Amino acid sequence: MSGVDVIFEPSSVILIGSSRIREKVGLSSPQLFRSVVYNMKKFFKGEVYVKDVNGEEGQNIEALPKVPELAVLMLPPEKSIIEAEKCAKMGVKAFIIITGGYKDEQRRELLRLKEEHGVRILGPNTVMGVINTANGLNTAFDKDVMPAKGNIAVISQSGGVGACILDWACYYKIGISKFAFMGDKIDIDDVDLLRYFAMDKETKVICLYMEGVKDGRKFIEEARKIVGKKPILALKSGITQESAHRARSHTASMAGSDEIFNAAFKKAGIIRVEDPEELLNAALALSKQPPMFGDNVAIVSNVGGPAILAADAVVRNNLKLARLSDETKRKIESLYLGVDATNPIDMIADARAERYRKVLELVLADDNVDGVLVINMLKSCFFEPEDAKVIPEVAAKYPNKPVVDVAAGGEDFELVYGVIGESSIPVYNLPEKGVKALKVLRTYGRIVEKVG
Amino acid sequence: MSGVDVIFEPSSVILIGSSRIREKVGLSSPQLFRSVVYNMKKFFKGEVYVKDVNGEEGQNIEALPKVPELAVLMLPPEKSIIEAEKCAKMGVKAFIIITGGYKDEQRRELLRLKEEHGVRILGPNTVMGVINTANGLNTAFDKDVMPAKGNIAVISQSGGVGACILDWACYYKIGISKFAFMGDKIDIDDVDLLRYFAMDKETKVICLYMEGVKDGRKFIEEARKIVGKKPILALKSGITQESAHRARSHTASMAGSDEIFNAAFKKAGIIRVEDPEELLNAALALSKQPPMFGDNVAIVSNVGGPAILAADAVVRNNLKLARLSDETKRKIESLYLGVDATNPIDMIADARAERYRKVLELVLADDNVDGVLVINMLKSCFFEPEDAKVIPEVAAKYPNKPVVDVAAGGEDFELVYGVIGESSIPVYNLPEKGVKALKVLRTYGRIVEKVG
């Protein structure tokens, strides 16, 4: 295994912190140490050792039955470097450095360890470190924060934005393969992580939050090699002079002009998004559904108004409302009295599972349709959450046309999500968001056509 | 009381439906009837009578001790008209017609009752009718759907979109004064409802979902009279040819060109939004916070990355990042070692209530600041939900500068919302949404300046 692999898939880990030391800058604290120990002991399937510096509970690394592969450092810079040096000499292969506050000289000390011992380093200042839902590795400093297993990988340069994405993913049960908080990336950087996730079997979609990159050319080259097989989404902040200034001081990276990033992302085939919700909504669609290879969207709904909102969103997002063939329309209208099968199709408020099954099947079979947005409301309708099960069933018969679902609202969304949230169908809480999901599948369709 | 008042504030109501009749088009059904009876008996504080046509439980209107003020009709057109005529003759003052499927001739029959007896009619095809959180009037056909009391009024032309907005408001505990589903508006229309809500003491903000208006000029005139005192938000669908076509057939209204609506809204001082979430997020801000009378936004955060995302959103929304005075910066930096008080202000992950209190107060006191976005994350930070209480406390000292809060994420949002969700501070789950809330307060500030 290369060092980057060890960061995510160590057989054994030592957690090095202190139950006494508290330091304002850099976040060293007994609370952080305790939480990471708690999470690792609870979730990690490999061996966990704990060294409490200046404490009593800790195990001494020299006395361990075997040398751990990975060390997680949660001490102030000076003490971290001393412990890192000991570990490197003993044969530890990689480090995750949670705490921050490192001076340039101290960073150089860490890089010297890399040169002399070949160790790899994630951080410092990663804040939350790494999560791997497959083996339970979890160095997050909030207790019990563990997302559901899935195939979305997230790389975050910022602790705060990463924590927000992580919290969102946990709360809305969005399946995650791995999470990596890069922090100051003195060693392991975007390019290393992209390479790792490109090869990672658990990962189908790669999400990035970035404030800047060290080597833009290399980053673009690496991304271009990947996007044909796995989509890459980027949330890039610091679009303005002021916020770019802040981004530079925040994680010590070059921010660069926003236009340059737009051009670079386009060249690399990276899809740019504007906020954490859009990032995860897009990732959800890409992780579950095929790319869309045409612009024509059909809308199948049990309510009129939300279908019209969806139709508006289709046009606003530069997609097209599919013109259903006469045959499709005739078939639907002959089956259901009172249903006008002009797209967007309002199947009327008493539509249940069977009507969804038949209409969705007819619409997916229509050559004029490239993708379908299904809307099923519960409030003001007779639809029951269990009825939603027909949607993944029918969609599975047309594996080359994306289908997304909208259960518009709060409780409605929760109830429908409870039934098909783990199926192959991404579910959204508003028509606009469902259409945006199809839009990103269309964008990825174009990228695949171009690259492939 | 005028007839429109009776729609919302009747002393007594008769519910007329059937526990046997089921009709596909128009939604008459025993299920709908049962649910409305259930909701009215559970929530309504006035007298409720029930007439089950072709059933056994019902009370005959002729035999009631007194004539109810309002009748809610849930029968197919022909039977509804027969019952409506009886009611009108007995002295019932107003009708809410839930069911649809009325032909032109049947609509004329209803209007004849208005002419002959002076009754007022909401509908037909209102689907969900009316909700008044003050007196518990609730004709929604989903059981137990009752939003929290508040001062946001919603007028919806569509049952489905209205149901989505209602579900959203219930789920996210957004305070509602009254809900009106207009349906086909053969009598009571947007203008009548605007007039009513303009005078309604419980209502501070008016939300509209519309697909078209009957008399645009009158609508604009009426709105212009109101917006100086109460903001009006509009979600208008049917922006494209296809969706406009659908909107016409959906609620039988003239859709008109989208550009004409944009110009009309601008002239009227109506703020346009793009989806139901944006509608309620904007309404929440306007219902709790003062308008913003300048462009300069300060960001006070305990995390760096989300603050940078917020700064980006400020610029994207044509607001400005406030330049704090040297005095403000000096004071903050002398209080907190390691905090760089350049806006956006990153107070560092260990900020608790006291640091929020002091920094927010200094920032609000700064003449260069017109409004403040507070970000308090829990994940990856030491902030506790209870700490959020200082935000409304400090904000209350500066009643002319809006303050909005962002607890970025899923669980984080829920926890902070649980503490200050009912306070004067609107809370959002992403930086972008908090900034959009300030943007709408700024837009309303301009409207007030223009109209006032």
C-alpha cells in the first residue's frame, strides 16, 4: 500500500493526544481527544491504540505488540512533531494531523520526516481528519457522527465546510464512501486524493470543496483522466477579492481568480456547484442514475401546480420539455379518463402505484424522452408512501434513462424518502431540485461524450 | 363582517359532504369528507355542524338551532349546487368549495347565488380550502396538518403547490397566520384576499402562489397600497410557453407573458421568488426582522470555510461585504487573541456565547454595517445550541439592523432551531440561504423607501 492508502485503510491506528493539554489556537483539547478516541473505539474495525501524552491511560508506542500503520496526532505543534518523529522511526507509515497552528519551520520539520522515513502526512489542521464508512475509521471530533455507507467520496479543504457537508450527509442519509479533510495539505493534496478515489472501489462520485490548489496544471490533468469513469463535482469558494483574501489566510493556499478556475474546471470536465446542498444533491443523482444523453425531460406528476413549477425549472436550466409521441399520449389518455397526457403530465390527485407504474413505463419507452422527473405528493393527494416503490422498479427496466423523484415538501419528503431513499432513485424535496439533478446528469452526459 | 371575513372567521360552520359518494374528477370522496370533519372537530374553536348527504350521521341544515355562517362543500358539482342553494336561502353567508370539476354553466349557477343572496364563494376546486391558525378553522383534507401560529399569510392558486408550502411550513415550524387555497376563483380572488390580509392583525407578510390573475391592473393597484405596510412575496409559475399552456388548463386562468408579470410585480413593489422554499425563507425573514436600509453585510462566524461561502453569496446577490471601522476591528482583536477581525470575521472554533455576544454587539454598533449574518456551527466546533440565545438578545438592541442566523447543516440546523427557532431571529441551514434572506430584506428596504 502507498501512504495515501494507509490514511484510509490502516490495519492498526494509534491515537496520540492529551487528556490535559488545552491550547486555543490549533484546537488541541481534552474534549477533541476524547471524542476521537470514542469514535475510533466505537466504529473502527482494526486495532486501536491510544497514547495520552502527560496522562495516565496511554500506551507507549515502543511497548506495543506491533507498530501501528497510522498515527492520528491531536497535540500542539511542538509536541506533535516529537511524537511524529518517534512514530516515524518505529515504522509508522502515515499521519493524520488534526490540530493546527503550525509555523513554517514546524511544517518543514514534518516534511523532513517524510523525506527521511517515507511517511505520508494528511494535514496539519485537518480538523476532522478522515472517515471511511467501509472499515469504520473515524477521526471526526464530534461523537457518533457517522454517515451511511454509500459511494460518494468527499474531499474538503475546510473543516467547517466539510463538517457542514458531513452533517448534511448524516442527517439526510446520503451514502458516503469516504471523507477526507485536507487542511493545510503540506504533503497529501487534492491530486493524491483524486488518484486514490479514482482507484477506490467503494467510490463512484468524487466531491471537492476547495479554496485553492497548489499545482493547477497537475490537478486538471489528473481530473481529466478520471472524469470519464467517475464524475467530479467541485464547490469552489473565494469568488470575490475579499473572500479570496480570507481564503488565503484560512488554509494558506493560493486562491487564484475565479474565472481561471471556471475555465480550468471546464477543461478538466469538473462540474462546478454553488453550495453544499447542491453539491450533495448532484452527487446523489450521479451516484444512483445514469448520465442523460439528450435534453428532453418528461414530468409525471399527481399534482398540477408543482408540475408547472418543474416545467419552469426545466426551461430555466436550459433543458427541454419532451414532446411525447402521439402514441404515448393516446395510450395514457385511453387508460385514464380525464388525464391530459401533454407534458408535464398531471395524472390527477387520485393516482396511486398502478397509475404511476403504467404511465412512467409508457413515458420511459418513448424515444422522445431522455429523462424523467416523477412528482408524487402525499398532501392533498391519495398517494401513499409505499406506492413509491414502483418507481425504482419501472426505472430499472430503462437503465440508460435517468429517473429522479420529487416528494415536494417537508413531511412528504421524509415519508417517501423512508420508502425509496435507499433505492436507485434519488429523491428531492422540491421540483426545482429534481430538475437540477437531471441537469447535472445531462452535464455529465456531455462530459462522458467528450472524454469517451 | 364582509363575506371574505366570514371565510376566515366564521362563528359557525357546516361541513357538507358524503360518506358514500366517490367521484374521480373533482375529488369528491368519503376519505376527503372524513378528514375535513376530523380536522374541523379537532381544531376549530367555533361551532361545527356536519351534513352527510346520502348518509346517516348528518344534521339537516333546516333543523339546526341557528344558521351557520359558513358552508364547506365537498360534493360533486350538481349536488353541491343544490346544497349551496338551500344554504343561501337559509342565510349562510359564505361558501368554501373544496371539490372541482365544475362546468361553465355550473359556475354561473353559483354566481347566481352570489347575486341573489349576496353570498361570497371561495373556489370551486380549492382542494384544501382555508386554514386560520388563530381560531383553528381547518378544511385541509390531510388529517392533523396544522401549522404553528405566526404572522405569514399564504394565498395559493394551486392545491398542489399550496399543499407543498403548507407541508413545508408545518415541518419546519414556520409560523402561519392564515392559508387560503383560491382554486378557480369564480368569486373571491387575489384582490379580495390581498385586501383582507392587508387589514388582518395576525398577518405581517403576504405570500402568493399564482399562475395568473383575472384583472392585472386592479391587482397591481391593490398591491401597491399594501406593500409599504406589509411585504408581498409572489411565486409565479408558467414562465414558459409549455408550462403557461398547462397553467391555463390547470386552474382556468389567463397566464400572460412572464416579462409582463415581472414588470407588473416591480411596479407594484411585489418581491418575486423562484420556489416554495425561497418563498418561505423570505417570508420568515420579513416576518421577524426589519428591512435593510443599506448594502453592507457583516459576517460573524465560528468557522472559516462557511464564512467564505457566505461572503461569496453576498457578492453574488449584489450586496457588499461591510468594511468594519478600524475601531471595531481593534476592539475585537484586542479582546480575542488570534481572531482576525476582517469581515467575514472568523472567531475560531472555540467561540461560545460570550464571544458571540461581544463581537455581534461591536459589529452591530458599527455605522458601516447595515445587516449581520451570524454563522454558528456545532460540528467541528465547541459551540453549544444554548449559546445561540445571545443572538436574539443582542439583536434586540439594534432594532433597525437585520440579523439572520445560519446553523449550517442538517442536525446542526435542527438543534439551533430548537433553541432560537421561535425567537425574533430567522435561522437557515446554509450560508447562501441566510444571505438570500438579507437580500430580500434589502429589497424590501428599497420598496419601503420608494413607497413611503
